[in-house]
Amino acid sequence: MRLKRVGATGVTALVVLLATITGCLAQNLRILPISKQQTVAVGKSVVLTCQADAPDPALVTQPQWRDPKGQIIMEAAAGTRPEIYTEAMPAKQLQLLYISSITPAMAGNYSCEATYTNIPLSASVILDTFVAITWTNANENQYATKGKDFKVMCEVTAEPAPSVDWFKEENPIVTGDRYVIHANGLMIKNVQESDDGTYTCRAVVMQTGELAERNIKLEVYTAPEMEERETTVRIKEGESAAITCKARGKPPPTYTWIKASTRENLATTSRFNVNENTGLLTFDRVEAADYGKYICSAVNKAGQNETEIEVEVLVKPRIFELYNTTAPEKQEGRLECKATGRPAPRISFRKRSNSERFVNGPNDGGRITIETSSHQSGDQIESSAVIMISNLNRTDDGLYECIAENDAGEAWRNGHLAVQFRPTFERMPTVPIWSWNGQTVNLTCVAESIPNATIKWRFRDADLVETPHIKIFGSGPISYVTITPLDRGLYGIYKCVATNTLGEAEHVIQFREAFPPGPVVQARQETITATSVTFNIVGPAEDMGPPILAYVAQFKENANFDWNLAQNRTWSVNSPYTVENLRPMFTYDFRFAAVNQVGIGSWGSPITVIMPRRSPPEQPKWRENLSSESLIHGKYADRYELKWKIPAHNGEPIDMYEIRYCPVLKISGEWRVSSENECVTQELKSFEAITYEVRGLHPDTRYRIHLRAHNQLGFSLPAQLYVQTALGVERSGFAHAQLLSSGAIIGLSLAGVIICLLIVDLLLLCFRKQGVIATLCGKRAKKHNDEEAKLGRDEKEPLKDTDDAMKRNSSVEFDGHRVYATSGGPIIGKNSAV
């Protein structure tokens, strides 16, 4: 029984113990996240939650956190955030632990404590730290220089230590001749442009399984390399200029320009502009001092390079010295010309009256010499040249042009060389001075000399003095004397004496009394036609008076014995002495006299001329003096223009000209017509024509051309000409059947209108004596009557020996010559009567 009683008690006690243990176990603390040991990366933030699990949470005190050193971790004060702090949530019986940025020193055992009905509760967690993969020196863009070793930096940190490997464009890289993998990067030896690309740095921590990759773009830079160019540049003063400098490099280089002599940075210098991106150096208004060496420097991140350029400034020559000089005749004269410029000006001389320049060295057989030299003068070069002329003569006097030239241009300047010489009267005429009837005359004396001469006059071996009849004007270099010879003793020899420092000269002037000319020595018939006669006249000696100016002729019909009723004709000296408009088969008397300034001389013996009967015209003569047998080469291939003089008509007016041309060949030295069938005859219905264009000729063909004049009595002898046409495409001068142009149609229309008007005007003239033609005929008849009346008066007016007879000049063309006449005077002109 006792055993049963003891057994029952033990069971009860055991039940109570088990119930107590079970109650205690029901109250505990949990740390979230649930793990007895947690590993956190350094630098990460951590939050741990301590939570009470109990049947009655109200019986659990607020949990507290202790750090690894056992110290209570306090809550954060208001407005602060320490590295480690706690935060209570009483409603949920929670206590949060905040670690804002964990460090290795914060690692350790953290515990959470609370009580439940005075029963202590606790829980703990161990925090371990590790270092995550961190890129400490691994820029994503890196730059290497061609030709140098370069390390692609990739420094990575981690704890535990990571292993690192490399890839380029997904291809693995191993250590070898050009690549060496270092702990902090990839070394590339002798970098080339092919090394440009994307490299991958991969880090692995096997203990933690962490993997990270870093893509690094490597750009290979190349140092500037200057492009080849000319080392010398030439620019002109006063102009704008530009110099380029080019370099290859990566990245593209920037440029600077420096003038070597002054070390000036031209980017900040006036008149210069530098484009640092293109290397263009611009000069604004180039100056002579801009010459010299310039340095172009190209710089980029890979390096620097420079080149030196020599700038030559071309300066146009400037002549700064050329003085006029004077030297005596027979001595040496010299002109010196100096000029500056760059490059050195080349100086030459020429006389302005001659287009050819003198050559350096001897000229004109050594009489003229040119010497040149040059030397540096500041920033330019000075050149000088001397022209030396020995044994000077007067022809050396004049302007000399100095020409200075170089690659920049030219300059000119004139200098005068004056050659001094003794007085001379080379240009003074030696003819006598005439006076008559006491007329006042001038004796003029012009002395040429350098320096100017003084002049004095002498008469009959004595100095000339002024009198009431003698006046002297001027004493040099021009002087003249007026003389009124009322006394014949004033006629004689006058001397003009000129003097300068080099010598003396005299000029003799004969002052003579003048008389009318003597009788004509001879007048004979030379050429005669039915209506005209040409004379050959031999005049009187001129020792008694001024030169013969003209010849006058009087002529009358032989049956008329009164010379007062004769007609007169006057010719200038050496003109054709022809009298025209005579009557065929009539007999005429002619007499002749000479005329000078004093008046008309005495008449010579009469000459009787019997005019021939009327006949065909005289043979035409070509305007140019052409031989009838010579061959003329024409300018054109299909035409030739004939030009002739109007021949004498021999009593009947010329009514037409006949032109006949035939192709010819020269056989055994004689011209022969090749084919009579090819001869062409054309008529020109005009008596005033003097030109005609023969058309329709063949190229490179010889023709014989005959020209005949015609009147009612027949044809003249032909004027003959041989012509060869030029080479060319054969074309006729006559129009073939073809479509008319608009211009031709308009011309034909106008011609038709004019013809219609002429027909209407003729009808008015015939039936009513009205119209344009009737009006013109009436005026012409009236004018003809007036002229006949005037001619009748002139024919009855006697020849007057007055000065007025020499003032009314006219001219007419006869037989191709221009004949000058005066109406009733001693020069030349139309017929007049005495």
C-alpha cells in the first residue's frame, strides 16, 4: 500500500515538474531573421528584430539589445541617427536593432534580453562581415598612347580576396609577349591602334560566390604627325594671305602658331587669326616685316609635334631715287636708279623714245654701260643700277625710264638726262626772206642749245641797232627783227649770233627785194584728146623773187583775136596742167604765165592747138599703179574689186563700162585664155562709176580682166589686169534658187512699193506736170539758167592781178588727179574768162 502511495505521489510530482518545464519553454525570444550566425557585407545596413513569444505578451518586459561587449544599445535620440541604435515597438513587444553601415569592427555576438513573470529570457545572434567586390581604380574609359606601354587599370578589392581574369571583345586574355596580367590591371606592351577596343575585367570570390565584371573602353591615342608640305610660302605685301598646317592624330590635335623671331603667339596678335581646330593661319594686310620663320605646333592628349615654315613676303619694288642729271656734249652722262623690294628688284633702263631696253653690261659698242648691285637693307633688299653714257651726243638727251621688277610686281620712274651743247641753227631754214613794195617782214632766229643761248643781231659787220624801221624783239633763245624796207639800203645779209657757255654760232638770213616772176621758159603740148589738152610747162628762174606758186593759162578760139575775151585756168605747181571741156575739131590759142607771192609774171608766146575729132573714150587707167602684165593676188576666193580712174570721154559722154573676164593659163611665158566658153562679159550702165566688184569667180584660179569705156562713138582700148583668186571653198557670188529670207522678202516688198510710187509720179509728170520729178526738174532748170547767167558775167570780167585772186580755192578730180584751182586767181580752179 505504501509503495502504491509513494508511487502515486511521485507521479504527481513528475506531472507538476513537466507542467512547469512546459510553461517555461512556452515563453522565449526570437531574433529575426532566424539564423544563429549571419554574414553581412561591409558597408551594408542591417536590421535585427527581437520578438517575444509568450502566452501572455503583456507579462514580457520590453526587450533590450546588447553589443558584443555586453553593453546595452540605446535608442536613438530624437533627430539623430547613430551608427548603431535600437528602436522599440511596445505594442508588438518588438525591439529593432539598426546598424546603418556595418564595419568589420562591428562584427560579434549580439544578444537580446527580457523577463517573463520574473523568468529571464534571452536570445543571441553572431554577425560576421565580409568585403564585397569593389572597383577602386577601374575607369570605364581609358586612353593609351600608340607606341608606348600602357596598363589598363582595374583595381578590385574584396574579402576574401577575389581572383581576376581579362577578356577583349569576349576573347580571354592570357599573359604572353604583349599582355601581362597584374593584380591591379592589364599591361599592354607597345600599344598599337589595333589594341583599341573594349576590355572586360572579371572578379570572382569563390568563398562567397560573388561575381562582378567591369567593361573598360580603351581608346588608343596617336601623337600628332605633321603632313608633308612645302617648307617655304610666298605671300605678297598688302594682300590677305593664309597658311595651312595639317597634322594627323587621335584625338584631333589643336594648333598654335608662333613667330620664331619674336616668340609671339599669333592667336593674340593683331592682323593675325589662328583657327586652333583647323590650323589655318590668316594674315590681314601682309606687311614687309612679316617675313621670317613661323612655327606651327599641333597638340593632343598623345603628345605634341611642330613644323617650321619659312614665309617670304614679296614686296613690290619701290623706286626711291632717280634724279635728273645734266652733262656736256662729248662728256660722260649717268643716271642712277635705286629701288627696294623683296626679292631683290631687277633694274633695267630704256629710253622712252625706244621700246627696247638696254641690257646689263655694254651697249652700243660699249658706249653705253649698265651696272647693277644689291644689298640687304632692313627687312628688304635694295638694288641699284647706273646707266653710264660716254661721248654724249644730242640724241642721248631725253627721258630714260627705270624699270624695277620682281615676283611681286613692277615699278617705273622717269629720269631726264639733259645733254648740254653749244648753240646750233640746224632747224632754221636757209631760204631768203622776201619783201616788196615796202612790206614789213619778220626775220626770226631760233637758237637750239642747252643752256639757253643769248642772241644778238649784226648787219654789214656791225651790231644791229633799232631805228624807226627796225625793231628787235627778244634776246634768246628766240629773237626776231621786224623791218620795214622803205629804204632799199635795208636789204642785205643779216646775221643772228647765239652764245652760251659752251660756244657760239651764227645764222645768216638773206633779206631780198622780190619781183614778179619772168616769162614761162617753155610750154608744150603733151597729151591731147578731143576735149582736153595737157601741157608740159617749164617755168622761169626763181632768183629774182619768191618761189613759183602756180601757173595761169589763157585760152581762146583761134578765130577770136581779143585776149581780153579769153578764158583762164590756174594750176598749182606740179599738178597736171590740163585744160578740159574744149570743143572737138576746133583750133585754140594758149598762153601761159607764172605766179608768185608778188603777182603774175609776163605772158609767154601763144601756142596754137588743133583739137582732134570726137572719138571713143580714152583707155581707162587703174587707180593703183598696176602693170597690165603682172599677176595680182586677190584677197578673196570668189570675187575681186576693180578700181579705175574716169578716162577722157573725147567729145561724147561715157554711157557705160564693159567688164570681161576669162580664166587664163600661162604657157611658155605667155598668158592664154583657157576656154572662151568660160569668159563672162558684164556691162555697168554708169558713166560716173569708178569701182566694180567682179563676183562668181572660182578659188585659186587666174583671170584676165578687161575694162573698156564706151560712148556713142565706140569702145576705148581695154585696161588689162591679171588676177589670181585666193584659196577657199568655191562659192558663187550670184544667188542660186533658194528660199528667200525674211530680210529679202521685206527688201523686195519695199522695192515694189518704190517702183509703184515712181510709176505714179511719172504719170503725174507726163499728164499734169506735177509730182516729185517735175519739181526737181524745175529746180534744176532754174539753177542751170542762173549758172549760165553767172558764167556770162564771169567770162566778161577781165583777169585782175590782185591778192584777192589767190584766195578763192576749189578742186576737181580729172583723170585720177586732184587739180587745185582758184576762180580767176593764180592758184587753181574752174575756168574763168578775161
